[in-house]
Amino acid sequence: MSKISVESLMNSLRQVVDPDLRKDIVTLNMVKNLKIDGSNVSFTVELTTPACPLKDKIKEDCINVVKKDFPSVNDVKVEMTSNVRTNQNAVKNQILPGVKNTIAVASGKGGVGKSTVAVNLALALAKQGAKVGLIDADIYGPSIPMMLGIQGKPKIYQDVQTAKMVPLENYGIKLMSIGFLIDEDAPVIWRGPMASGAIKQFMSDVHWGELDYLLFDLPPGTGDIQLTLVQTIPLSGAVVVTTPQDVSLIDVRKAIRMFMRVNVPIFGVVENMSYFIAPDTGKRYNIFGDGGGERLSKEMGVPLLGNIPIDPQIREGSDKGKPVVIESPGSEQSTKIMEISKNLAAQISINNINAALSKVEILMDQDN
């Protein structure tokens, strides 16, 4: 190609494919503000999430394609921005109009570090520029306020029509928990409908504002309470946490099937406590077994988002209210969690884009 025009550049950029979404960036409407100034070209690529794991590759591909097709171009400036796509869920849009995506973090059994994973995933997404909220839906064991080092009572936001609670904030994420509304040592002795009612209030009676992602830390198990919550919460999808050991995998299968039964997409599996690196020798030990999450992923046909090593730093950070991605951002544990958050964001984008394209195809079929 020799003549440079906006049209020819856009056609050239169709060669750049988002590896996760498997479509070119022009079709996905990611190319914005394309400008030609003599022999210089500039444009913006608007990704579907600030946590895109392939941001650098897409930028590099754009520059290479333009320079290959237009040798006369001296400089190519590509600005990478993001606009998280909204999950088109009618119930969600009614209850949580400013929230783009709702994600359950669940486990089939307790003791697998589900709440720790939920907290660190939320923080990892926020560190990459996303607007994130977290609901501590584990009514009977609300531990997240301590993990995030948050104390106090929610204030009230009053507008013209309603009064709503304001979520408490720390480290750039918003949090609501039953732990803010009861005494620290008071047990929650509620039946299922009361627990479900509290979660409904955490959605409808809280001023969340604009959020890219709202995570729900669900209670462990697959009983009546969990099923009621899953059916009550307008979920975009779910992340299931497991450990490598077989006894955990048995229960995680049940959790995955529970979500499938109520038509909630599974964004993926996180294998926690995956391995231990001895600090003195650097040797790796598979304390709870090896490869359980990967086997489960293949068996159930869901993605494996990643593996998190077991380390005292994670536990210590949770106890101190300084999660590992905040306290030790350069550690292997933090690096793994950041990778998992990017993989999760990619799966959410894939789900939203595919749903939107399917909707367009249905409308086109109806017109024909």
C-alpha cells in the first residue's frame, strides 16, 4: 500500500486480532481517534478491560502492521485505553444499574482460601485501573473487613428519592459486609431467607456508583443458602476456588454443577495453595498434591485461571489487613494473582463480546 488514508489504515488494522476475543480490533470497534499528520500516524486502541493480559502485544502488532503496509510512515503513536464492556443482564441492570459486571467467588467447601482469593483478585483488578467493589456475602463468617483493614459503620447517602448506605473503602475498592452492621463477636444466627434478604439489601440499598466489576465472596458449600443466593444475585459469571487435593476437587465439581444448573457462566477455576517454595533452598513442594486444578479444568470444560502458591505472607497479610498484592507487590504470590486477575478480565470480556455478537446475529436473522 502507498497512499495513506483513514480508510486504508483501518483496513490495514483489520490484520490485528485480539487473541482472546478472536476478532480483529476494527470489527470490535477498538480503534478510535485515528489521525494522519503528514508522515505520522496516531490512534487510540480501546481495550475491553484495563487488565488485558495482551495489551503490549496488541500495541506492538498495530505498530508493525502500519509500518509494514505504509513504508512512508515515520512515526506510529498508539495510545492504549480501556472501556469495560457491560454484561447485558436485565435483572442486574435494574438492581445495579451502574455496575457493569458481577462475579461470584465460590468454593465447594471451606478452608480453601476463597475469601483471601476474592480480596486479592479485587485488589489486583483495581491496581490495573478498574473500578471495583466487593460484597462479603459470607453472612455467617464475615472476615473480609479484617482482611482489608476496614472498621466502622456505613454512612447514609441521601438523594431526592432514596437513602442508601455508602460502602466503606480501602486500597481503592469499595466493600460492604454484614461485619459492619453487627458487633465483632456477635454470631449471625439466621435462617436462609434472612441471609438472602441481607444480600439483596447489599445490592439494592447500597450506593455503589459506577463499577467495572462487583465481586461477591459467597459462603462455602452448595446447600440451600448458596443456591438461593446464586438465584437471587444477578450474576455475570463465577470463579470457583479449589486446592489440588482430591477431597477439595470433589466438592468443587458440585459447585460448578450448581452454577451450570442455574445458567451462570463459569469464568474459570483458581487453584489456591498450589505449591510451596522453601525459602532456604528454593525447592518446590506440592504439599496438597499436583495438577488437580488442571485436571478439573479439562474434565469440566472450564478455564484454569491460574495457580497461587501457599506462603505465610498471604496469611500474615490477611491478618494485618494488608493483603499480599498490597504488602508484597513484587512477590511470586502477587505476580500469580495479578496474572489470574488478567485472565479473569479476559474471560469476562470474551463472555460479554460473544453475548453481544449473538444478540446482533439473532436480530439480523429476525430481520431476514
